[in-house]
Amino acid sequence: VPAAPRTIHDLATPALLVERSAFEHNRATMSAARPGANLRAHVKAFKSTAVARILHDAGHRTFCAATVKEVVGLASAGLGDDLLLANEVLDARRLGAVVRGGNRVTLAVDSDVTMRAAAEGGVPEVLIDVNVGLPRCGCDPGDAGRLADLARSLGLTVRGVMGYEGHLMDWTDRARQAEEVERSMALLLAAHGDVGGDIVSAGGTGTFDINTWANEIQAGSYLFMDTHYAKVGLPFVEALSLLTTVISVNRAGGWAVVDGGLKALAMDHGNPSYAGGEVFFCSDEHTTIVPAPDQPVAVGDRVRLAPAHVDPTIAKHPVLWVVDGEDVVDSWAVDLRDW
Amino acid sequence: VPAAPRTIHDLATPALLVERSAFEHNRATMSAARPGANLRAHVKAFKSTAVARILHDAGHRTFCAATVKEVVGLASAGLGDDLLLANEVLDARRLGAVVRGGNRVTLAVDSDVTMRAAAEGGVPEVLIDVNVGLPRCGCDPGDAGRLADLARSLGLTVRGVMGYEGHLMDWTDRARQAEEVERSMALLLAAHGDVGGDIVSAGGTGTFDINTWANEIQAGSYLFMDTHYAKVGLPFVEALSLLTTVISVNRAGGWAVVDGGLKALAMDHGNPSYAGGEVFFCSDEHTTIVPAPDQPVAVGDRVRLAPAHVDPTIAKHPVLWVVDGEDVVDSWAVDLRDW
């Protein structure tokens, strides 16, 4: 690969591509709907300070993260105005160091133990993480007030509440989805009444428009989208694809093989899609495709696969190549992956 | 994380662990069954020059790889005695540079186009890759002789044939499996008759003992194993686990949440397993588990998940921590991941 590849034909494959116009459409659409701090952009989706900086420059200076490494990396990149680790940790010392470095860090807590970890690690501000229906983290809504009192007794500032309605993200019946989100957010608002503070943080790409109860939405996948989210009917378009090279064609069998597989594509939402035919199956470093009869491929052709799930696909790559059709116009390091 | 963690409690989680005694059992078992060059250890499984060096020191000086990066990295680590890229590539120039650096590189080819790529890239030796039943790469067995002639006309040395019976790896009925492997290898041996050369390379962890037709076996996963391979009844034991921390416990719901999810675990073979109960579901950075009633967990506990598929799980991590129970005794960088 040249130091500065000019077209996709200069890239070693597999390579993850972002179509610039689609990304920009998605970014602008969300910024219009959720300007400034109404969006707390979720860095877990893309794990890249370069992408975070684009959002920062568009007025979104509050970020949330899923890992300590993401928080540390955002702060190191000068993006530490207001960082929320929207996840519980038992060892908050790396976060405390970020705070002492002059950044603002808020930590989600949902138990006495994680609350004490925040205090002992040197993180002065917390959000009470409330379970709003997804079987994952978050305290019982009825316990939120007690936890807020505990926080204050430990000298912590309670900025408010967060709750993630992750079980409601990808519904295609959006009217029923809205009803369920309202029910879920009623739990969060009740907890907020007990907790106090300015922040009610919730939501994601799939509820960015219908969650009108939270005052900040935690979304990140909308920038790239995937075949899973694409089924929901959101105003965002697919911007991400895996560039591969056809390395083998079996005319008798009707299949072809490309040089990107499940080490380059998240499989938790199923196979990727191939616009020129069907995906037969993915192996570690290969995908076997069945080209449509009127769209045969030849060894050496470059073809794109559409990932089924954006966040973990990006986490498998060291870099995102930004393209305008076949031209490579930029690259964004995925510098916040791993832990 | 300290520079030199002494126990698993010093590690940031999630962290990928290798139980040293289990790894050593697996390594020794294979070395006894397939000594020296009878094993062409497959580096794709672990993507680590540290692991490759252990095999090299145990007498296995021939390696195979799935990516150009793996070949380049092995050579850079001084392990370039005999490297096979068991995969087709269209651009062999990085491999040609490895050859000029004094290493031996052999490239799999299955078409005129990939053959010419080998010659143009400066790779002087090839294996004819033959399709033996898996719908993936490999020429028609009847075309292998013609390809070998083409190779020689281009000035290439043909070292023999390879074929991967990947569709026969994880059968639990081993008698039927052996019959199918024989049928598959009959195709490869017929092609070998047309091609010539010393090498008949095939197999994998799942057929290491019953593929008696190949004179070298391409296996790597046996060193670590996973819950998928564990069902087959091989003499290898599970050595790999994901260390996580319990970050949230929901007593009313009966579940607990640990801080490692599908970004740390390959999902193409399904969920990981949890010995102390059930795995409910995996999210990006979490796994929700249901502890057995007699094995409750508390926030802060460290628990291990067993991955369903070893190769792509390792490829998600920067390092393997080698442990003896709770003691960390070594670390192996996963330095050959990405492309």
C-alpha cells in the first residue's frame, strides 16, 4: 500500500471503506435533529478520535464511551470537554488520571460497589445508570434515589440519570416502538425525579427521533449504518463497506471467493450482504459469494460487502479509508480499539 | 495494568488468557503425532510470532499462513525457513520482498491469474491449490496438471499440491469422517500425480490424526481449542478463556453482567460458554450471564468465558496472557493481526 493511496486499487484488501457523501449525509441529518449537546455521540461505534473530532467541529462536544480506553484516548486527543463513560467499572484509576489532566469525566454507576470505585478512582461526577428494560446494567429504578444519596455522601456530584433502551432499537413497527420507548423512559424519568441533576441520557441510533424524553441521545452507529439497521427505515444511509478482491472463481460451482471473511466482518447479526449476488458463507479470511448470473466476476475484481453490524466490524480494523467512489480521499485511524 | 502483572487480578479486563499447562499438553500431543515438518503449523490460528517461535523451537520450522502480513511478520521474526501462504493473492510484491530478504516463500495458486501474480511478484515457488470439496478456493482437480505446466513455463518451481478439507473438520462421527477425508484426499492425490513435487499439504486440527494421505498437516487451532472443536472428541483440551469482571448484578432478574462482549469474542460459532451458569446474550462490550443458583457472583468478581471459535477470537486481541491458574507467567503479543 502506498503511503498515500489515491484509489481503492492502491489499497491492500480487505479494507474497510467509508463513502464520504453518505457519512456526511448521516452526520448532517443527526446534527439537524439533535444539535450540540442534544447528541452525546457514542464513540464505541467507531473508536476513532478522527471521527470524534469531526463531530466536535460540528458542535457536538459531549461524548460517551463504553471503555476506559476510549475515554483516555478522547482526552489525549484534546476532546475531553465532557466525557461520559456509559458503563460500570471496578477500577476507575485511569479515569481519575484523566480528570487530573484537566478533562471532565462522568462515570455511570449502578451499585454501591461501582459508586465506591468512582470515588476511590478519583472521578468526581457520576450518572445513576437505571435499568429501563434491557437485561443488562442499571439499577432498579426504585433504588436510584438511594444511590444518588450515597454518591453525595461520598462527595460525588450527581449529574443525573442514564438508561439504555437497547431492546427497543431495531423495531420496524415504529408506532409500537414509540409506545415502548415511552414506557421505558417513564421508568427513567421517575428515577430522575428521585435523583436530580440536569442530565437524562438515553437512546441510540434506533430511537434518536422518537425518544423525546431524554435530553441527550447516545448514538454513534448512525454515521455508518449497516444492513441490520437499514431494515428499520431510519433517514440514515449505509456508508460502510468492506473492499475485497476476488481471488478465485469456480465457474462450474457458480461461486467466487473474496479475500475478506469473518475476521474482517462482525458475524453476530449474520452474514454480510453482496449487492451483485448472494453471500454463500464466510470463513476466517474468505467469503464465498454466488454472483448473479448477469453480474459475473473475474479473479482480480474488487467487490464490496456490506457489513451486518457496524460497531464490531469497525473494531476489527486498524483504519477506515474514506472514499468518494473509487477515489481515496482520507483515512481515519481506529485508534481507540482494544482495552 | 502494571508493566509486569503478577496475577490475573492485575489485568485490565477483558483479557484473553491461555492456560499454560493446557497449551503445553496440546503442543506436545501434536508434536508427538506430527513431528517436525509433518506439521505445517497454521499461524492464522494465533497470529503471534511468539507462539510460532515456541513451535519452531520444538522442531516445527515450516509454517503456513492465510495473509501476506502473517508471512511478512514471520520472516521479520527470523522464522522464514519455509513459509507457505496457503491462500491466493493478486499482488505478491510484498512476498517477493520477503524472498529477496533471504526467506523461503511458497504461494498457493489456483488459476492462471494468481499464477502470474506469483511470477510477477517475485515468488519463485508455488503449490497448486486443489479444490477437494469445500466451496472455496482451489482449482478443479482435473486442471491441476495444466496449471503446473503453466507454472514451469513461467519459470516457477512447483513444490506439489495443497487442498483443504475444511468441510470435514468438525464431524463427531469420526468413522464416517475418515471415509469422507479419504474420498477428499483421493482427489488431491490424483491431482498430485499430474502435478509432481514433494508436498501434499492438507488437513487441520479436526483431521490431524485421520488424514494419513497428506505428508504435512496444516493445523493451528489445536493449541488453544474452543467449545466448538471441543465437541469433536480430539485429544486436545481447551486452553483459551476470556477473563472478565462482573460489573453489575441484578438479583431480582437473576442475571449478572460482565465486561467482555462480542468485540472480544468471535460470534460466528455462537455464544461463548460460562462454566458457572448460562450465557444469556452478548452485547458489544458486555455479556449477560445467568449464574447457577449455587454459584452466585458479586460485583468485582472475575469470571472466565470459553470462546466458541478460537481463531477469530484471538484476532480481536492485542495480547495473549499466559497463566498458571491465577498467576500470569508470560504474555504473547498478537502481532500478526490485521492485513
